[in-house]
Amino acid sequence: MNFKRINHKFHIWLGIPTSIIAFFICLSGSLFVFADEIISFTTRNVSTVTPQEQQITIDEMIESVQMAYPNHILMHCVTYKSKEKAALFVVGNKKTGLTYVFVNPYSGKVIGQNRTICLFSKIAHFHKQLLLHKFGAWIILLASLFFLIELITGLVMWYPKKKTKGYLKKSLTIKSNVKPLRRMIDLHRVFGLYFLTVLFLLSATGVVLFFLPHQGIEAQKNDQQSISENITLQALSLNELIRPMMQNPDVSVVKTELWNLKNTQQIQCIAGTKIGIVAFVGTPYLINKYTGVANTNTQQLKELKTRNIFRKLHVGDWLGWFGKVVTFLTGLSGAFLAVSGVIIWGKKRV
């Protein structure tokens, strides 16, 4: 049995068992690409306010949200330099999931809520874990590795012995007036070749993200500092901690983690120009809530920056709308490859 034949067998044996998982991974990934834009559109009526003279403190806004949502955990908040933007709070409940809560920064009044984030949160967990937690995450990892091998073996199957312009043109063309099976094979090959590079990038970054340390809210669980050590100290208000960031001319938005404020000495913030559901454009900080001293050079923050880079690559947030459109189409292409591969295999066996 020669190399080409062995390669062909590998392509089939790995592709058929993982095709269903690959289909759902790719499709859910495509659905998630425009999450920020969809959320922004669905919240447009409650995310703006009429500017007034003086804003209240973020601490007062937190009290307002806690009163309105007593059975929820405050996850994080996003405050803006723009005077026309409402403050955004994310609250969580085991039964209802996540909710976006918009607060008027001048009065502290809750002006609206939106649960689109709950939908995308479920899509994200399905994409990463099939809603099966750690066990599902390992299944996704194996499927991603197999998909990488599928891409390589598929390229080997296509790679010509004689590299002629005619062969390349023929390979990237869907023939007309051919039998359905032949057309499906052409479609499978063409979509695979056109999106090969980005499919490889998305699969590889997904594998890398699996092994990177968890960040954000989960990272605060590793904060081993004991509050009892500083029991005599008075914590500064969040307003005092965040206000210096907003005075930076390069900062237009600040995200602050809230879920574990009472049990940690360091407040995690991100200050920058864009805070998305997955990635951000800015600088992360750990701020000592007793001294107000900000740290940007811890291992935890380095890992957060690294994870952010791979997340931006994974969701297409690297070349603006062009990168997102390409990633969206690539996800659909991957889903089609999974389905068409099974159809071709089934038709050939008949």
C-alpha cells in the first residue's frame, strides 16, 4: 500500500467518526463571530442616555443594580468615557444565566436589560465544551486535532505530481454538467482549498486556547492573598480606583471584574478602546484596592494578554469586518466539508 493510499485511508477514518462534532464546532463558531455586533444592535435602545451635568460614582451604580437584582451575582461592569453611554453591568443567576443591565450613570436608575448575552454564552460553551464541561472540552480538543490532520491529509490528496497551471485552475473549478457525486467532490475540494489556511488557523488557535490558563473571572480564584492580612486597612472606593484610568486620553472604556470584590485584594480591570464579549483592545491591570497601585507586569496579566491574542485570531477580530466575514465564511465552509465528506463516502459505498 503506497503513501497516497494510506493518506487517503487516514482522511476517511478520521473524518467520518468526527464529522458530526466538526459540523457543530464550525457552525457554532460561525454563529459566534458577530456576537458583539448583534448584541450592540439588540441593545441600541437601552445603551444610550441623555447627558447631564454630573455622573454618580460607580459604587452608587453597583448599589442600584444590587437592589434591582438581589438574587444575582454581579459579574463585571463596563463604564465609558462618552457622556452618552449607559454603564453596562453583567449579572448572573444559576437559573436564568447572564443578563446585561444598563444603568443611567447620572441617576443610577436601571434603564433596561437584555438577555442576548445568555444566548451567545450558551453558544460559546457549546463551541468549547458541547455543554459537557471538562469532558466535552476534551472531546472538542480531540476533534480539533483530528480536523487539523484532515486538512493536512486533504492537501496531500490534492497535491499534484506535476504542478501545472491547468491542474491548479481545474482544481479550483466546479464543473458543470456532471453527475451529483462528481459535483459534490468538486465542491468538497474547492471549499477545502479556498479556506484551507484560515481553517488551519482556527483549528490551531482553538487547540492552543485549550491549554492556555483560564483568565478573567476564573483567574481571580487563584488569588491566594488573604484579606485578613489587611483587616486594619480601608479599601478605596471603585470610583477612586477607576477614575485615574478614565483620565488617560487613550482610554474610552474600562471593564472591572466585580464577582469577588470582598475576597480579593486585587481588582482586575481592562482599560482601552474596545471591550468585546471575547477579546479586547487595551491594557489589563491588577489594582491593589487598598493602595490604588496598578500592576501591569504580573504573570497573570501576561497570560491574559496572550489569551487575548489567540482569541482575536480565533474569532476573526484581527482585521476588522474583513477578518470577521472571512472567519464566518470559513466556519460555514468547515461545516460543509464535514457534511459533504460523509455524503461522498456514503455515495461511493453504494
